[in-house]
Amino acid sequence: MIEYSIVIPVYNRMFGLECCLTCIFKQKFRHDKFEVIVCDDGSQDNILSIVQKFANLDFNIKYFWQPDKGFRAGQARNRGVELMDENSDAIIFMDSDIIVRDNWLATYHKLHTQFPNCVICGRYDFLLPMKLTLEDILFRFDLVVSNRVNVQYIPKGELIGADIRQSLFERDKRYRDNPSRRPVSGSGGALFGGNVLIPKDAFLQAGGFDENIVGHGGEDNDLGQTIDELGYEFIFTDEVMGWHIWHERNQEANIESLKKNIKYIDNKHKRRH
């Protein structure tokens, strides 16, 4: 019976998705206990061919496509959740260019079993620009995640390095041996949609991602604040690590989009208090 639904929004970047799905396929966790739902936000690349590759391996994978009407990751994720198995107890959202170790899902399962009503936020580190192959991901994983495979250059003014939520992960380390003290409230705005487990009831109660938030950034933080306001607690843990494969991005445009979304989100949550 399906216990977890892994929902992955994607827009082009076929190589990143193939690496991501390869890591999920290699999970030690039983394959009949989880499903993968790929939510295509209008890619021009042949994303379906990557999905079909894994479907041919008898992997439990579903695919959804929506027209390209701009960056609509929140809506894509919502449509993916609508496809999830009715028995699934929790949703794991991850970005399509995230790579993880083979104990990633087993660790999420361990924590979700201990804290079934908590949102579990995994760590999200940014790798350097590297000229990677699928073989690197399969056979040189430790070298890849330590930035030691064909590094091309050290970018300036771009997202690289450790997760910016470091203080929350450090707090979890201090209280790891005392489970009753691990969950926190009031930190929902620090939810990142690239590597996070959300109990199904919490997601549905929150109404999913706000589809008024379009463009780059903020839809995940908004959802976290809404879930926080509903009374759910959060765990921030580096026990479930995710590494983001570097890709080019228009950081200036992303920042402008994020500013606009932050203004909407701030006004929305002020209205609730």
C-alpha cells in the first residue's frame, strides 16, 4: 500500500530530472510503498521520455502536463497532489534537480513515524557548477556532493553553498536526542518546497499552494505560514539532505518576481491576524 507520494514539478532541464529520478529509484525504501508524480509546467523538452524510461522499469511513476503560461510551480504541485494515491499518508515535495542519498526516503519515514503530524523540512544545499554525467551521480555521488567533480568555475553573486536556514538545523542537532523538544512552531515561513514532507491532512487543510502566487519564489513559504497558522509544528533536519544541481538562472528577474510575491504574501498573512 502506498504511504508516500513524491511530487516533483519540472520545467525543461531533462538531465536534472533524470538524476533526481535515478536517486529516487535507488532508494532502499520499498518501492511498493511510495509513488512519484512528475508535474510538467509546460516544458518544451521531452520530459515524458524520461518518465517513460522509469515507467519501463516498473517504477510507480505518474505524469501530468499543463500548458506553459509562465512559472506556475504551485499550481503544478497542486495538480500533482490531485493524482496521488488515496492511501498515501504524506506528500514529499522535491525539486526536479535535487539529488539525494539512497536512505533519503527511509529517513523521512523514520521521522514521519515519530512525528506524524509534523512538517519535516529537509536540508537543501546548492552545488557548484560542475560538468556532470549520470555516471557521476551513480558511482561518484560523494565526490559530486562535495563539489569535487569537474568544477567549471566559482560563481559570484549566485546561489551556492549551504542551506541558508542553518540556525534551524543547528537547533535540531542540539535537541535530536530529546524528541519531545524537536518540533518548532512559528517558523513556517522557512519552508522550502525543494525537499520537504508535509502530512496530507495538513496540506489539504491549508488548501494547497496559493495559485495566485505565480512567477519565481514564495509559494512554498506562503504554504508554510498557512500550515503554521493552522497549528502544525515543524522539524528542520539535515538528516534528509538534498543537493541542488547547479544551472544557469536569471537571478535579477527572480529577485524582482520574489519581491512582488513577498508583498502579496505579507499582506495576505497580516489579514489573518
